[in-house]
Amino acid sequence: MTRVALAHHWLVGMRGGEKVLEQIAQLFPAAPIYTLIANRSRLSAKLASHPIQESPLLHLPGAARHYKKLLPLFPAAFRGLRVGSALDVLITSDASVTKGLSYNPDIPHICYCHSPPRYLWAMQETYLQHTAGLGATERAVFKSVAPYLRRFDYEAAQRVTSFIANSYFVQQRIRECYGRDSEVIHPPVDIDAFECGGPDGDFYLIVSELTPYKRVDIAVDAFNRLGKKLVIIGAGSELAGLRTRAKPNISFLGRQPFPVLKRHYESCRAFIFPGIEDFGITPLESQAAGRPVIAYKEGGVLETVIEGRTGLFFDKQTPEALAEAVLGYERNPGGITARTCRENAARFSPENFRSKLKQFLLQNLPNLFAHHNWPDEFSFYG
């Protein structure tokens, strides 16, 4: 049995990155997980069943809630997170500086990179002003240490044996930020959680954190002009302002449990995606429910939506362009059907993700994984 350890930036909920980690962990059910900070009560049963080792930030009061304000401490915290020496392979799942944790440099390190950290390499001002919850003094402190944090992240990336990118969009960013090549394995989406083929509703749908870079304001302005029903599920720093801006045809439901999300995905007219994401899980969840996507033509969505078959793109990130795309879809939905949407989403199933990751490890580390005792579901793969 190859001895594997896993690492992830932080474990305080089950968002996209944690769902990827959950699938990686299914390949290695006995592997310990190293992380900056953890809230076990908010993890899935599968992740919570693993031994979890937290960084020294664990001892700071309120760290689990305010970890984003502790960014200047991340390098020291990850250096203090020491991976056990009885280990053959380290696999990190990272959108931060997890790559910099302490481990034996003689062992292979595989990094599944969700993105080079945006707060260091791109969109820093947006992150500091709207996402991190930092005051003016805290922002000034962060800006003063940002060059050191970037250097720490870059040097840690040079120690990685092999990178896996979650999209071709991120693959390019890894090359630009770190000067490293990578192989793309798209994240998994729980296809079976959704049903396909129900009756169409009379509303369009957005499921998103309401933060500035998601550009939900574009959709609000577009649907103000169109007068068509738009349902927005999610919360964040922009919620109050968007509510004030919106006309009565736009409904804000806040955060909702999965049964409510599922019902809306399965009955919306189409899913609206006006932002730029490194990958983007929600457009695939919509397609798994048999619903098309109307998206801004940039980022990871170009890899998950097939124009004219599972959705439509608009070329300018403006309300006018989005409104025209909605009207164009209503005039001519073309070859977009629930079946084609569902079939496209099936390419990103958890089973496909785990199979591709296994093949990556066999090809890149055959001496370690050729005779590894994989879970039973993989016994039929060559």
C-alpha cells in the first residue's frame, strides 16, 4: 500500500474545492488530511472520517471564522504544518499557499491547483475591498506583505513535482504565475443529484456568492430592462445593493438548502452566468438538471458549455449583451435540449474524475502506484 497524505488550504465548509478533495480522498480512504484550519461540523461525513491535522492557527481565538484576515501569517502557519515522515506521496488540493507546507523534499508532491491564489496574483484590489472583510489598516498591512507572500507561493510551486490544473484557463495561469506545465483534469459534479426532463418554469436563475467579481449586477440591470423573472440564490457583500437596484421581477432568496437549489435548477428556463470563473461548477449543475446556460464568453465556462447545444454565450460583459442573448435564446433555442445538456454534464461525473486522477498517478508515478491497493470500484480499470 502506497502511503499518501492529502492537504487542502482550509476546511470550513463544502464548496467546490472541498468537493474535489472529497473525491480525491475516496481514492485514499486512510490518508490523513493537513489543513490550515478546520471546522469538522461543516464537512461531509466522508471528509470528517479522515484524520485531520491543523496548523498552529488552530490556537488563535476565532481563527475558524476570521482566517482570511490572517493571510500574512499563512506562510508561517503552513511551515508549522509538518507532514509525517512515513510517507510516499503528498497530494495537495490548493487555491492558496498550501504548497508551502513542510514535507520531505525527496517525496513526490502532486498539486491539484484550483487556481493560483487570486489575492496574490490577480484581482487583489477586489479581494481586499470586498471579499476578505479587511479594514483599511488591515488592507495596508496585507499590501506591505503581499510581495513576500507571492515569493513564498512561487518558491513553493517550484518544489511541486507535477501540477494538475482544474481547467485549461487555470493551466494558462499556472504557466504565467509559476512557469510550470500542468495536465488538466476537470473537477467533478454530482450529476446524479439532479433530475432531468421536468416542465419549464417561467424564470431564469442565478446561483452565486454575491461578491463583485461574480458580476451579478450585470444580470440585475439586464433583467430590469427585460422585465422577465430572475431568481437569485446566494448571499454576500453585494446583496443589499443589488436588492435596492432590482425591480420587482427579480427575487432574492438568499442562501438555500440543496432541495431548494435542486428544485430551481430543474425548473428554470435557463441559467445565467455573467462572471468569469476558473472553472465554474454551477453551469454544470444546471446542465445536469437539463437546463441550458447563458454565459459570458470567457473563463472555464468555455470548457463546460457547448455553444448552440447546451447554451449560448454573450461576447461583452454588459447588461445590453446579456439581454440580447436572453432574447436570442427565446427566439431560437436551436438544438439545445434537456438531453444534450445532461449528456454534456455527464462527462464531468465523479467517477470520471476519480478514474482520470488514478490514471494520472499510474502514468506519472508508476513505481509507487502500479501495485497500489485501490478501492474496489477501480478494480476493473487497466
